[in-house]
Amino acid sequence: MDLMAFLAAHGVNGSRHAHPPVMTVAESERLVPPLPGAKTKNLFLRDRKGARHFLVTVPHARPVDLALLGELLEAGRLSFASPERLAKHLGVTPGSVSLLALVNDTALAVELVIDRELWEAPAVQAHPLTNDATMVIPHAGLGRFLAATGHVPRVVDVPAAAPRPPRGA
């Protein structure tokens, strides 16, 4: 799918910013220039049976408590889905996951879970199917994008995991 053509066809205005490829939040902090909008972190998860898949989008610095999230979603035990499932359902590779990858989920097999803080943000940052660029999408554009893909966001307060003690402590 040509993401930029899809966005243009559906009136989703966003600005695209190229940068070196990033695989982690730490690399993003170091290599992505300061941009407007809320920074995001995306987790592609599955339930124990592999019957349900979730794209969970949270503020970039939030550690997620998967056990509590599984309870909240009534999905039981959650775990990270494989790169093969990621490619099959969202058409991207690890490091390039973002809510914009829902453009490739034409079967509507992936449930979008977005943290309330991000949903209420004036704009969010998201990879445009590749990890060498970041797009800033205004909230109204995000709503148009999701409507065009057929995905209804589940807006929740994603439970944060307790902070880990420093190594060696």
C-alpha cells in the first residue's frame, strides 16, 4: 500500500521528517530531531491462542504492564507477536511498527489500543511504515485515517509497569 497516497486521498495532513533508522525508543531519542506531537511507542501483541492481535500505542517512555493490560482487554495472557505475524498482519518489520501500519490490515485482524493521553494529544508522531522517518499527524487527521482503514480505536488508560530498579542495585 502506498501510504502517502492513502493519506492524501483521505485528507490526512501530516508532515514527514527523515532521520537515520531507529529501532528503539533510546535510538529515537538520540537520532530523531525534536518534533511537535506526542512521541509514541508501539507494541504488537497477541493473546495466548494467537486468535487476537493488538497494536498497543502508548507514550514513548511508558513501560507497559502486559498482565494488567491483558486483564483490561479481557484477552488473558499477552505476549509479543512474532516478526512473521507482524509482516502478515501489518506489513512491516520490527522497528517500523506504528499505528500507520493499520493501512495494511485490510482484514481488520488487529485491534488498536491507544492510550488516552495520546488520543487526547493535539498530534502524534508515527513511523510511516519505515523506521527512517517520522510523521507528525494532527489528531483530526488520525481520526480520519482510522475511519478510512475501518479501525475503531479502543481508548484506555494503558497500565504502566512498575519501574525497574537500576542494574546493580
